[in-house]
Amino acid sequence: MLIDEGLELLTEQQCVELLERGGIGRVGVTISGLPVITPVTFVFYDGAVVFRTGEGSKLRAASAGAVIAFEVDDFAAESKTGWSVLAVGRSSEIVDQDEIASMNGNAPVPWAAGDRAHYVQVRPELLTGRRIASD
């Protein structure tokens, strides 16, 4: 186990296992040179972070093949434990309906109301994670 300043460095496999839980994460995109971070529901499917979105900045970024940062974490304040995984990679929109159907009911389900008919994927080129090491 590698420790860096009190944080356990997670292996790529440990990061994948945490991503496979799905849930709520945060997508970071650049808009007019500034970072914008928004929450999304996601799944980790076929080696990619997949989330749904409507028209807007995340879809424009995916359509342009922009590099997107995705972060997910979990923590327990009372025990001061937790972990964080960061996935960075090029984004793209999934437009092939057969590919969407191949998720076999594992597609992300948005919590927020509104049209989120577009599927975006981020294939990690950089995948890192940290866990608060217990004493």
C-alpha cells in the first residue's frame, strides 16, 4: 500500500471497482477558459464513465471531443474516512442506439427533471484515486 501525506494511493483496479458502483459524481468542463463542475448520475460501463445530459455545455464538450474531468467520492464524517477517484479523458456522445441498448438496463438514470436524452461517455486516459488512510 502506497501512502502519500496520509492518503492511501489507490491502484487503477481499485479505482475501477469504486467507479463500478455508479451513483452521483461530478463532471468538470471548461467554458470560456473557466472550469465548471456539475453533478451527474453515472454508470461505469465498458471501461467508460457514462452519464446523460440535455443540450448545453456538457453535450457541446462531448460533441467537440473535449477532455473532461470526472470525480466521484464517498466519505463518513463521523469516522473521518473516505475516498476519491478522478478520471480524465476525451468525451464523446454515444449516438448508436444499439450501443445504448447494449447497456441492458444499466444506463444511468437522471435524478433531475428535464430532457436528458443524450448519452456522454468519458474513457479515462488518467485514472487516480486516494483513500484517507486509517490510523
